[in-house]
Amino acid sequence: MKNNRIALKLGFIIIAVFLIVLVFLGLTIGRLFTSFYFDRMQTENEELGSHFAVMAQSDSTSGEMMKTFAEFSNVSIFNVNAKSEVILHSGTHDSSDRNMIRSADLDRIFAGEKVNYIYTGPSGIRYFVSGQPIYEQDAVTSALYVMSSTEKMEQSLLAARNPLILSGIGAFLLALGITWIIAQYLSRPLLIMQQATRKIAAGDLETRLDMKSKDELGSLAQAINDLAADLQRYRDTRQEFLANISHELRTPITYLEGYTQVLRQELYETAEEKNKYLEIIHDEALRLRHLVEDLFDLAKMEEGKINLQLDGVNMSDLTQQVVRKAELKSIEKGLNLKYNETGTMRQIHADKKRMEQIILNLLENAVRYTEKGEINVSLTYTSSAVLLVVEDSGMGIPEDELPYIFERFYRVEKSRSRQYGGTGLGLSIVKKLVELQGGQITVTSQVNQGTRFEIQFIRQPSCQEAGE
Ligand code: ADP
């Protein structure tokens, strides 16, 4: 029952509206019908009154004839003289009840006017009354009242009202049925959607709704399907993410356990060998630290909780600082690290620390995955943008793997970055940071030729002034 509340509410509203319309219509039709009938009866009574008046004025008509005619016509007649005395009476209406003869009306009749009104007798019966003047040689000699009961008319009105009421009840029942069908038709999809969302909430993310209608209900069903698909994707990537994290943590921990064991049991032969193991332990601990820091950064970014300290950043100074930081490692590897700048320096609106993290990450990757040749870092200022390029002549990335390198934990040749000390999270963090600051990152690469990362920031007008 609780589930059908919408259908009930809807049904109730439709029926209430229908009832109001039906009652209003019924009353109006009834009133129109009654007033039409009343008017017609009153006119007939008046015509009858005129007829009796003509008879009364004729010398050939006797009082008896008028009485017989009145009985035949089912009306009562009263002939009243100027003193308000009844000089002729016929019909069922009691001659002693003369309340319908009002002096004001008599005055009007004797002044030559006709009067028409409805009179309610002492027994509650209503009458159409028509009073007319009787002339003798152009002078009003008496007033003739014709009274006909409304009883018959009311009976026939009642008889006509019954089919009206019956058809009203029929229409009401029909409306009730139709309303029920409409309410079911509208509420059923809602109930189905409610059940589906409950299933989705309970974890059954494969649940989908099969509703093809192009109305609001159809688009609501589509939205639920999209939501379920998103949740499913989210759950799958989260599972994959957790599996990756545990895998990433397990490897350094295994190294740490193994080499500390070797050191504890003094399984080395020379001091040199011992130092080598200590260095491995140190490297693995460092890798763990980076991993935890990267994970923390990613989590914050994905929750939208990262606070960027946006300010005017001098990209030339910043890039050169980062290049200097990476210089030592590139010299160690015998690489030629070059910096070059074109255009007029302009500041951009960005977070300096995060920008440094982006450039350093790209540069460290370039050094890490390049064995010989050179690394070029360049900044190009145009009137509308700032373009940063980090290009190396290293091992490159196969074309079919390029679309995935910004994904978390994605590595070209799984052992590659472990061997070089990466966490597999660097580029996904870089991409997120670039996008958070309104920039775009693209990559092009050729195996054994090198890789080129391009970051473009469209300049905001406010930064242009700051830098110039
Ligand atoms: P990692 O910390 O393991 O380097 P990244 O997310 O920074 O992780 O990079 C993802 C993968 O992309 C790396 O494992 C590496 O295989 C590849 N890659 C990144 N930069 C370069 C580059 N400059 N040259 C060749 N391969 C690269």
C-alpha cells in the first residue's frame, strides 16, 4: 500500500477535480433546466389567464362554463371585485385562503396591469399565479386570478433529474476506472525505478532499467542507468587501484625484509657488499616514501581537497631553477641538458610549488628514461599562451601505449620504471595538476628516438599585466 502512495495521491487529485467539475456541471444543468421549465409554465399560466379574461368579458360565457373550463384545465380561478370580495371561485385551491390576493397587486390590476408571481399555499404547495383585469365598457370591473399548481411540473422535473444523476454516477465510476489505470500507468515505472535504485544501493551495480520512453520518466531511467554504470566503473577502478597499491607496497617491503635479514645474519662477505645492501634498503625506503606521498597527493586531488595557492608565477625563473635541480643527475648519466626560451616573459596565474612539481616530474622522467643524447627544456611565450616543452632522446614510448601513460600505475614494460625507481603515479599526478591549473598536457613519442611532453597554459589578462 505504502508503495502506491503516488498513485493514490494522483488518483485522489484527478477524482477530486473531476467531482468538482461534475457537481458544478450537474448543478448548472439542473438550474438551467428548472428555470427553463418554470418560465414556460409561467407563460402558459399567463396565457390561460388571458384566455379566462376574454371568456369573462364575453356575454355568452356563464360562470358555470368558466368553472367547468377551469376544472378541465386543472387550474383554480378567483374573480375578485374592487372591494376585494371573491365573486367567483373554482378549482381545488381553498377559496378561504386568499393570501395570494394582495392589495398592492389588486391596485395594479384595477389600474389595467397584469401581475404574475409564485405563491406558496399554507400546505406548502407552490402555485403560478396570474392576475388580469376584466373590462366592461373600457372600465375594470373585477380582477381574475388563475392559479396552477407547480406540483406536476416539479414531479416531471424530478423525473428528468433522475437520469441526469444516474449518468453523473456512471461518469464518475468511469472516471474512477480511468484514473486508476492512469495512476497505475504513471506510478508503475516509478516503482520499478525505486526497486532498481534499491538494488544499486545494495551493491548490485549490474542492474539496468529497460525503459525506452522519450518523456521525463525515460530520461530519469536513463540517468539511473548512467549512475549505475558510473558506480560500476568507479568500483572496478577502485578495486584495481587497491590491487595496484598492495602490489606496489609488497615489492619494496619484500626487498626491505630480505636485505635486512641478510644484514642481520651477516650474510655478506665484504664491507662493500654490505654497503650495497644498505643502499638498496635506503632506495626502497625512499621509494616507499615517494609512493605514500604520491598516493596522498592523488587522494587529495581526487577528493577535490587540494588547495592551490594561485599567484603570478614567473615561469622562466621557475623552469630554470628546476633545470638546475635536475642537472646533477643528467651530468651523472652523461646527458646534455639544455634550456631555451623564446618570446617575452610573462607571468601565469598558477601554484608555484605545484608547477615546480610538474616540471621536475617531467624532467626526472626524461633523465630516468634516457641513456644518451640530450634533454631539451624550452619555454615559448606567445601573446595568448605559454608553452613548456620537455623533450628527450631516450627510449621512447610505443605508440599503442601512449594513450595510457597518464593512468595511475601504468607503466610501459612493467619492470621498466621499477628498475628506474618510479612509482607509476607521476604522470597521472602531473596531468591532474596541469588540468587543475587550467592547462593542457600532450605527449608524442617514438621508440628509441625520444619523447616530447608539451604543456600549454592559456594566459589570463591579469597575469599579462603582472609580468610586463
Ligand atoms: P614512473 O614514476 O614509474 O615514471 P610515470 O607516471 O611518471 O611513472 O610514468 C608512467 C610510465 O611512462 C613510466 O613507467 C614510463 O614507462 C613511461 N614514461 C614516462 N616518461 C617517459 C619518458 N620521458 N620516456 C620514456 N618513457 C616514459
